[in-house]
Amino acid sequence: MKKKILKTVKNIYHLFKRFDSDSRYFDRIREMIPELQKYKYDQKDYFIERAQEEGLNTLKEYHFFLKGHPEKVEQLRKHLTYSGSHFFRGEDWTFFTERVLSQFRNRKNVRVWCAGCSTGQEVYSLIMSLLNYVPLDAIDLLASDYNDELLDICKKGNYAIMHYHEIPEEYQKYTTVIKNRFVFAEELRKIIKTDNINLLTDDYPEGFDIILCRNVIKFFLPGLRLNVQKKFASSLNEGGILFLSYDDGNDDEMIEDPGKLGFRQISDRGIYQKATTADRRNRKK
């Protein structure tokens, strides 16, 4: 038994050693996707995982495979920052719902942008949380990502039953369980507008009261991350809320100098409020 385990470990070691020796082909794969130059996560491990999924043993093989399969290159590009999503993610969501969203109580219109929404779990989490304070017809919501496949999942609101336990009991009334899946009520799904927006290159829509963008910009290089934060500031109305981070102990999404961008930090978990004209006047006094 020990011999078999040792043999398996050795095979895995030699496999990764072969991959690690292919630095030239790692660079060539990166050149096929220019956007990769803007991301900071470990791309070699990402390529190795994708190569293994295709049954390939080296990055050289994977490079030539990609050259003959442009659709696979496009898949790589689309999934650069996709790392999964969850409903009501993180302990900070309770603070966000009870202490931040409550300020929108009885508002006739709340404009919301879920940027980098992935498969939409946080879109529905936000809608249901807002319903504690405003009626559904007061919510004007945009969900964006630069992967149309993920936006389609968001719009359909149909998820595997394995995620159902993430939804608090009081919100399960907005869902219907069908065999091994559950779907959100049509009344929730139909208020969601979707748009393909690349946060690094595209212009941003404006006039929002809330922008939610969690577990996204931590993948960007620091200078690009700051630029995205500045553009979010321009997209918010005065007094608007920007919710960036989530409860994973990672502070890469935090704004280094909130005041410089016209924000004040209202939670150490990455929740900021854009200053109003009155705030700016008081600051000058």
C-alpha cells in the first residue's frame, strides 16, 4: 500500500515538474490573452488545471492545443476572475442588511448595480434584503459581468439544490424547489436588467444608490484596482453605498485612502459611503 502511495506522489511531482519547466509556453499562452497582463493571481496554476482537464501533460501541449481551439481561448478569457459565488456571503452581509440598507427604508426608487455579478447569487441576496425596506417595484437593478454565460444563469435564477441551505428560511418564500434544483420567483427575475461590462476597459453607467462588487477587483493589479474604485465613485449618487469586500480575510479590495476618492468608510469589511455636498462643506470648516 505504501509503495502505491509513494508511486502516486512521485507521478504527481514529476507531472508538476514538467509543467513548471514550460515557462516559455506559459508566456506564450499569456500572450494569447492580453487581458491576463492586468490580473495578479497565479495564472500558471490556472493553466495547469485547465491543461489537465483536457488530458494534456505539458504547457507546450496545451499551447498548441489552444492554437487549434480558439473557442477554448475564449473560455479562458471569460473565466479569468470566476471563483464561484454564494447567497448572503460573509458575516458582513448582516451588517450590510441591518445597518446600511435600512437607510433606504420607504424610498420610492433605489438604483442598484451588481458589478461582476457572476452567476447572480448576490443579485438575489440583495433584492431579498432590500425587500425588508422597499417594495419590489422601487428596485431598479442592473447586473453586469463580462461573461454572457454567467449573466444568463443570473437572469434565469435557477440553481442547484446544494446551495439552498445558504438562503435564510424567511427568504425561501421567494423560491420554488423542483427536484434537485430551485428557482427564484418570476417577479424577482424580471426586475433584473443585465449588461456585459468589462470593468477594466468599458465606460461605467452612472446614477446609482448602491454598487455591489465583491470578490472581483482583488484579482486586478493594484493600479487598475484603484482606477476601478475611482470609476465606481463617479457612478454613485451623493450618499451612495459601495460594498466591495467579503468575509474571507482578504483586504485587497479595500480602498487605501477613502477620503481621497470622496468616500467615508462605514465598515471595516469594505463598505463605503460617498460624501454628500454637506459632508464636504463640514470637512472644510
